[in-house]
Amino acid sequence: MSYSHFYIRHLRVLLKGAPVYDQLFHRGVNIIRGENGSGKSTIADFIFYILGGEFDNWKSAAGNCSEVQAEVVTQGGVLTLRREIGRAQTPMKVFFGPMTEAAQHGLNGWETYPIRRSESRESFSQVLFRASGIPEAQSQGAANITMNQLLRLLYSDQRTPAAFLFRFEPFDTREIREAVGDLICGLSVYELYEIELSLRDLDKQFDEKNRRFAALLNALPHDELFWQAEAIDIRLSELSNEYERLTSEIDNVDDLINGREVQDFLRAKRKSSDDLRKDRMQITLNEQNIHINNLETSDLFSFVSYLEELIEKLPRAQASSSIIGNIDFTHCPACLAPLSGSQGPHHCVLCGTETDPEQERSRYLQIKMDLDIQVRESRQLLEEKRRSSADIERELRRQRREYQEKLSEYTVRYQISTSPRDSFVAERYQRLGQIDRERMELSRLREKALEIAALSAEKAALQEKINRLKDRQKALQMLSEQRRRQALTRVSDTARAILRDDLDRQDEFRNARSVEVSFGDNSVLVDGELNFAESSNVIVKNAAIVSLLLAATQDEKFNHPRFALLDNIEDKGMEQDRSHNFQEIILRASDSAKLNHQIIFTTSMLNPSLDEEKYVIGPHYSHENRTLSIRPPAVA
């Protein structure tokens, strides 16, 4: 059997070494029946606990017990489990063999595993996952899916509200629920998760190398010649050859210098002096141009500010004119002669000429447009002046640098040296010094070029790996989405059939078109609705849990362990006939399953047709005959 599965074959609860519960289970339907309060839920809690559930809310009778044991049949073989009754994180002892063989070994042969993974030890979840054929988390990052998280989807207990699909847990996240659901449905959740973590780490590495790569490029000269170590090696070889030639000329200076060199020396000195003077004049001219540009820029800036101030004041002047209106003059401003009476509101108060209000507004508009044009042109001119100043400054820096180089050469050749021979030697020594400095700089650049080449290769390798992982991620996502739809469609069809077979108590169930199991939302929706009568909510929840198992018995691609534990099929005021009907639904579905599985449920209202040895586990429990046969202390 290659599909993942496990089932309990033997369950035993001990008190001080003596069994207080000892029953055999089987494949298919297992029913624990008895009166309310007889301890059926306690046995369900023990099953949850021995399979790796994190549980410590023990009832008084269960809390007094010392240990629970179970023989579990898995795809890979039989395991015997022992776990002391204690805290949620109590470790698990595992014997690889049946319970009878484990009893013969005493304390030998048992391995202890923590419930959760640690750096130094595998967890019990990994052991049971591996034995059952369920894909296990391969790294610490994906280790959130444990047996406890898996069992929360397999165990329908009485403490959890019926509207919740997963067993209640205080510290629950949507991501964990979705991961558990995807795992159950047969998706490659671990590989996808690992790819996501790897991509996150690779992107971080790539960004770091890219920043280093950009920083190195910025530190190199703009000439691409110096970005490659091969080109730098060629330049270093040329400098070495020139260095050897200059050294040889210095050694043979007397053979190379003759009398005619004196005149050449003087002519070259005069020419160098003239060139320096011309360069100095050009530098002075550019400095003056920059100064003039700066003054003009300052004037333009002030002029633009003035125009912008006028533009800002113009609307206020227009508004003031419209509010105040014409000034009523009684005497001529020039000769102070009395003026005749006004001819009306739209006439000049002095000459009486007729005025047009629309023309007045047009003049204000024309003034505003003229000011806008002047501001725009002034700003363009200001920008041109700034660009011109920047160009002149760049040229000035170049001229000053070249002037200093020529001045240094002139000083060495013609001011320090007093003869052609001295100038000849000094010139070559100066060049040797330049070569030494250039070779040192080139050696530094070569190291950076080699580092750039190495970083470029590392970036290419990282990018190739990122692309490969992204391609794999995209393919897995497509396959996962296809698998998710296929699995949940099968679950929906199965749950819909179960709800239609329910007694006629909820109108929505009779003609249900879809049952949506939402792992992330921790809910089950029937045709998009989830608010039903409480007893109907119990039916919906158990139908979803059973449907996940039954779908897995029809499709081997599910990673479901083909196991379900139901302790609330009669919760929330369930009537007896409806409970009997639901028990028959479970039995019929189990009988039609293609693959081996195990369904354990508890009931206080057993359907009489199921009261057969092949279904029931143990006797009918009561308050006098409880599941845990713990005798009360003797009364004196």
C-alpha cells in the first residue's frame, strides 16, 4: 500500500503500571458508546494525545493516570508509542515493533523523541510522518506542520465551536491552517515553501552583490578600458617597456646629448614659457566669464522674483479696482480748475471719454500674460546661464589641472635644470615617477577589476539559480492549483452527498450545490452560507472532516493519513433519529471506500443496527462502568 495512512490497533491507559483502559481497535468504523459523562471524551483525548497532540487540559480521572500507550499500524510498519500523562510538550517514547514485542524488551529498544523539532533531535512528528508516508518538512523553516497541527483537522472534539473546522488552539495562524490543508490535499507544500525561503535568501545575496558591484564601478575611471584586468595588464606591460627605455636613456645620457641640444633646449624653454602664459591668460578669462555669469544670474534671479511678485499682486490690484471703482475728481490735477459733473460710471472723470469695463479686464489679462511670458523667458535664460557657468567651471578645472602639469614639467626641465643634459635626465626621472604612480594606480584598479569580474560571475550564477527556482516555483504553483481544485472538488462532492442524506431538518442541505472547505478561514460553507442551527453546524463540520477522509480513500494522491476521530456527532442538542441517520451515513461511506482507513467516533445514542462486535469498541459504558476502570478509594 503506497498511499499514506495509519490506524490505531491497540490503546492502553495505565495507572501506576496497571491498565485502566485496554482495548483493541480495527480498520474501518470504530464506535465507543456509553452514557453521557461515562468518559468517552477522555478516551478521545487520550487518542489525540498519544498520536502527538499537544494537550494538557485533563479531567481529574485522566490526570491521575500515569501513561498512555498505543500500537499504531503505518504504511512503513508497526510502531508502539508511550507517553506519560503530563504537559502538552511531554516527549514521546517509540518502539519500532508491536506492543507484545515491546513488552518483552522492557526499557530497552525505546527511542525518545520531542514533540517539536530541535536542532539536535528529530521530532516525533517527523517519525510518524515518515512511517505513514506523509511528506515531512526537510528544514527548520518549514517545520510548523506537526502531528498536533495535522490532528487538529482530524479530531472533532466537543470543546471547539461547531463553526470551526480545526480544533481550537490559542496560538493559531491562517498560514499554518492553509499549509495543513494543502498538505492533506496532496500539494507540494514543503517544496514550495523551501523555494520561497531560498528565493528570499538568494534575492538578498543578489542585492548585496549588486550594491558591491555598483560601488566598484563607481570607483573606477569612466574609461571602460580599466574595467577589465586583461586591458590593464596590457597597459602595465607598455609602462614596463617605457620604464626600461627611460632607464636605459638615463644610463647613456652622455652619448645621447650633443652640442646642438643647447639651442634646442633654449627654444623649447621659450616655447614652454609662452604656452604657460597663454594657458594662464585663458584661465583668467574663464574666471572672469564665471564671475560675469554669476552676476548676471544673480540679476536674473532678482528680476524673476520681482516679476513673480507683480504677478501675485496683479489679481489683488484688479480686485481693489473693482471694489473701489473710479476716483471722483472735483478739480483738475494739473491746473486745479473746477471740473464739470461726472458723465456716468463708464466715463473718464477728467476728459469724459467713454470707458469699457470688458476692455479694462482685458488689459489686466494682457498684463498678466506679458508678465508670465517674461517670467518664462527669464527662467529659460537663467537656466542657460547656469548651464554655461557649469560648462565653464568644468573647462576651468581641466585647464587648471593641465596648467599645473605643464608648470611642474617646466620647473623640472627649465628652472631646476641648468643644461640640456640635466633637463634630459630630470625629464626622464619625472616620467619614471609618473610611471611608478600610474603602475600603482593600475595595480589597484586591476584588483578592483578582478573583483568586479568575480562579482559579475557570482551575480550571473545567482541569477541563473533564481530563474531556475522561479521556473520551478511557477510550475509547482500551477500544479498545486490544479491539484487543489481537483481535491477540493472531490471533497465538496462527497460532503454534498452526506448533507443530502441528512434528515430533513435543514432546507439548505436538501439541494446543496456546493460545500466549500476553507482551511484559511477555518470554516465550511454550504452554498456560501455558514450560519445554521447549532445541530446543523455539527453535521456540517463532521461531514467536512469525514469527506476529507473519504475523498482520500478514493484518491491516493491525498497525503491524508486516512484517519478521523469524532467526539461531537451528538453535540448541540442533536436529536436521536438524526444521530442514528448520521451514523448510518458514516458506515455506508466507510463500506464504499476503496482504501484502508479508520474512523473512530463516540456516541451516547448508538444506532441499534450498529451494535455489532465488528463496529463497537469495548462495552457500553455507564456511570457505574466508566471507560477508565479506576476504583474509588475505600471508605473507612
